[in-house]
Amino acid sequence: MGRHAPPTTGVPVMRRSIIALMVALATGLSACSTMSSETTVGQSPSISETPTAQAYGPPLPAGAVSEEPGEYPAKEVQTTNLLGSLRPNLQEPSELIPRIYLRGRVIIGVDQSQNLLSYRNSKTGELQGFEVDLAREISLDIFGDPDRVDFRFVESASRAEALENREVDMIIRTMTITRERQEQLEFSTPYLSTDSRLLVAPSSAIEGIEDLPGRTICVTDGSTSLEIARSQAPQSSILRTRSWADCLVALQQNQADAILSDDAILSGIAAQDPYTEIVGDSLASSVYGIAMPQSDALYDSTGLTRQVNSTIARIRNDGSWWQMYNTWFDSYLTTAGPPLAAYREEEEIS
């Protein structure tokens, strides 16, 4: 499914090195950017292992850790037989979520460097992407205004913690719905389907997972992609990084041979570096959902879940979902459409 032609001999090394430097600088600058309605939540703790020393060449991205083939067993990731979410109903936002409605804004945790999904436009300084558009659709349905969103930047490893500490109302940040996560958090019905695949340089001659023994795969630490890499490529080394932008830098600096991730994420990486392509068959399928805290004695997330699901239902029905998808992913991916809604049995509705 690769869309990029291989570069001509002698050209890509210098150009990819320049791109690597630009990506590294852009990532650093975006992390420092602040706006009145945008805050960073839950800075990611340092990875406990000592990063592997590099005898030659540039250092690994900060916090990156190398994992030897078979060093850790893969954990099972269950992305099927998931629990359904709560159905939307006809109540007004002022009734469903009075606390948020009276506050006058909804606080949503997002990424700020996930190209095409949730990232800062380097020219305008504005946040944009598929997930940013989705956040604004939720605000539109609550307040009649798409700009009543207080964006908080949340590290991947801190998503659940930010919700449990009530630092955000919800997380929209490429969060795969798994049965394990459903035991800890409340999820909306799915808003995007994805397939795990590989991103490589055309000159690597990698066409699929069968070409990876003896090579190095880059994934973000704590992601479902890490477990896929461990289970499906046991003869490959794994480079675990803090972000997908770090994986791109590692690929450009020849510290990794392939990036393994969801195709929605890979499409954003491919858009940043024209000397990469998405290859191979699907290694696993999953869906993204909007995560919210589970209800407890002090907090009831029932109304918020129903409100969010009403927005997902609306954008499916009025064509907004297709407009968002075509805007961000049409050049890189194909889709059968939005994922099917998945609701709990009616008798479970309160």
C-alpha cells in the first residue's frame, strides 16, 4: 500500500538527515508551546531501564530503551468481545452533565505532536487533526460552540492517571479499547478503526513482518504495539521510545529498521517523511474510543458517556465523520466507514 517512490541513489541520506533534525526541533518546540486554553498534564516519568549506549553515530532519542529479542514475554491484548458503551438519550447537556455545562467548557486530554490526529500546526500554531476536530464536535453539541474546549496535553503513559485524578473530563488520544482498559476506565463507542502495520524506508527491502528477524522494530513504550511486536516478531530487537516522533527520528538515523503501529498513526508519520512507506498485511485490528473516568461514590460519568456517544452517533449520521476522515486520512488510507456502534443491553441503562 506504499505510496512513495524510492529515492534516487545518493539523495536520501542527506535529505532524511535534514528531515530528522527538523522533526526533532519541531517536537522539542511543540512541547514547549503553551496557550491559555492548553496545558500539559502528567509529564511522562523516566523509563526505569538505562538507555543502551551507542558506540557510534547519534545517541538514541531521550529515554529510549533497547530490548533484546525475546527478552520479555508478550502480554495478551484483548481487542475483541469488548463491553458495550452506554446509549445516548434525549436529555439535554444541562441535565446530563450539569457540572461541565455550568463550568462553560469541557476539559479534554489530547496529544500535541501526533500528525494528522492531534498536533500543532507549525505555521499557525493552532491545534488540528482528526481527534481535535472530534473534540470540537463534542463541544459544539454541549455548548453550541466548537471552541469551548480546554485542551490539556497528556503523555501516553499518563492517560489513565490524568482521568483517575480528574485532571481532565475525557481523553481523546489514540486510545485503543481493550478489555483490560475497560476494567479501569469508561469508554465511548468506537470512533475510529485501525490496523497495525509497518512503516519503513523503501530501501530497507522490508515488505512485511516475515522480513524482520534480526532487525529492530520501534514502538512507543506501554503501547499495544509493543505487545504485538513481542508476540509477532520474537526474533527482532525492539526499541521502546516515549513518542512516535522519536520512532521517526530513530528510523531516519538508522537506529531502527521499521516502526510498528496503527495505520492511522503511521499515516501521520509518513506525511512527515516522504522517504517512508506503509507496508505489509494487517498484524492486528483494533478501535479507538474516548476514555472517561469510571463512576464512583464521588463521580458519576454516566451522563458524560451518553453525551459523548450522542456526538459520535450524530457525526456518523450527518456525514461529519466522513468529512473529517477525508480531510486527514484520504491520501494515506482506505476505510469502509466509521466503526459500528457498540452499546450495552438496554436493561443496563440507568
